[in-house]
Amino acid sequence: FPCVKVFTTLNSPIEDVCEYLAQEPHMPEYNDLVVAYRDLEDINPHSKITWSQCPQILFIKPRDFVTYCHHRWRRDGTQIVVSQACSHDDAPGNDVESDDKACRAYSLRGANFISRDPTDPSNKTRMAILAHANPGGGVPPWALKTALNAIAPIEPFKLFQRIDDKVQVFRETREPHPADRADFVHSTHGRSSRPAGLSQLGYACFWPKGGGKIGPGAQPTDYRTDNVSMQGEIRDEKSYSVRNEEVSHAIES
């Protein structure tokens, strides 16, 4: 199944990027691949199970997803959101192509890293996305490859451009922030009160009041050597498995 890895630099501080993405009403401004969504269950302050639906993409009919989402913070201020396909009694899946009901697809595993850009940490943000999905419904390989080749060079970068533009508008129009933003990840009993979350194809998860655990920090140079941070590319399932261990560790922690 396809695995997509992309990254970008956003022209806004990480505090503003995270605050913007954590607000649920902003989702339609940057992501038109999620047309319906709801929380199914809050597991704990930093994890939840969500349901979402995407529109028809080329000749692939609408799909729905049930996805476990989890967020945490590094001590250097990096936000990590990981996801994994799951099931839930409140949203049973339909595995058959139908005009009446969306077919179940699977956001198998994914990871989002939002960190300070090492070249300008006060004013810019580095964002990296890893997404691995199964469209379900018995889509033949040739059709899946055709759809992927059509949307992969466009959709991730359209998402990044919209986020970049909308965060800058958000910064200009919102009221001044009362909090001290110098200490970005403020800890209360090992958790951050900073807003977190975002929406991607396959899930929409938001924690506007925070709650993520705070883990060990990493230096900016560590991010450059991370598998997710090098360049935008499409990777196959074999290369994706290199990343499974780190995503699993983030979920379990």
C-alpha cells in the first residue's frame, strides 16, 4: 500500500502553527479531504479514537476511516502526532463498494512532526508528514497506482501551502496572546497545556486545551537526520517498515 513522506518549512513560529491547527473550526480552511468527522472515544488526555470520511478521489468512491490518534511533546517544543487504524463498535465498517455507504479504508500508520526550523527557530516551523494507507474495497493495484500518481504530487503540497497562508492570516487577525510564549511547553504533572492536533486524510484530532505528555528533547540537528525530515518522496511498504518501530514507541509511551 502507498506510503507518502513529505516535509516543508512554514513561515510562522511553531507556537502559532500549533495553536491554529489545534482549533477544529480551522480544518475546512486547509483540508478538503475530510468532509465529515467525529470523536468516537477519548482514551486519555492525549489519545482518542476518531471517525472521518473523505470525498470521492478520482475514481475511488468515498471512504471512511476509524483511527487511533495520540500526541506528545519533546522538551524542545516538537509536537508529535501519531496515528494507527483501528476498529470501534460505534462505527462498524463496510468493506464492500457501494453507492449508499462509504467503504472502509485504513490509515494504517502515520506520524506528524511539527518543530522549530533549525535555520530560524524563532520565526519558522518545520513540518513533516508520514502517511501509510490502505484504500480498502478491493481497489486493483493499477487503479491505486494511477490515483496515487495523480494526487501525491499535488495534495500534500496544497495542504502545506494552505496551512502556511492561513496561519499567517490567523496571526494578523487574532487577539494578542496573553501567555508567556518563551516557555512553549509548560509542564503540569508531566503534561503540556499547549494546544495540539491537526487533520489529515484519514483522521481529524484536536486537543485545544492540551494534555500531551512531555518526553525527552532533541537538538535541532537530530531532526535533520530523522527519516521523515529529508525530502518529499513516495515510499513503498518495505521502506515504511523502518519507521514502524519509532511510531510504535511513540504510541506506547
